[in-house]
Amino acid sequence: MNTQLSEHHPWARTEEEKSAYVRMQEQLLDRRALLAELEPHAAPHIDAAAWAVVLSIRATIGQIAAALTRLESGTYGLCLTCGDALDPDRVEIFPYTESCVPCQKEADKR
């Protein structure tokens, strides 16, 4: 597994995208390290709480990887549901978010 951050992001159009890319790379490395630490001890029959954390970390890793793909493809910062631009403050706090607040609220109701 590559544990170095890549500074190569020629497709990033703005400083905000470059910053988001670096932050997501850092978060990905952190979560992979945590996963490597927890996974050997986490199984439903051994430690149910650790197992739940491992499943959550895996889901977050998938979300970060998907956001990096969107960044590379030029669709980063757009809601996957409605296509509207995401609030920059939301992206700053949660750089791998997939939905705008209204669409996320609607999804949470389901």
C-alpha cells in the first residue's frame, strides 16, 4: 500500500480543489492505518463494536475514493442527486460529501 501523499493533481481546477485533494488523501491514509490496526481484532463474534467501526471505516474509505474520482473527472463539488453545486462550507468540513443539504435531508427521511 502506498503511504505517501501524491501532490500530482493537474486536473484540479482551483486552489480549493487542490486543498480538498490533499485533505482527502490525508484522510484516506489515516483511515487505512486505523483499519489495519482494528481489522485483525474485529469480527462480529469477537468484538461487535470494533466490527461496526471497521464497517464504518470501510464505507468512509469508499466515499473518499469516490470523491477523488469525481475530482479527477471534473464533477467534484456537485450533488450526485440533483447536480447543483455543493455549499463550499459543507465541502470544507466534509470534503467527500456526495449530496447537498436539501438532498441529504430528503435521503435521511427514507
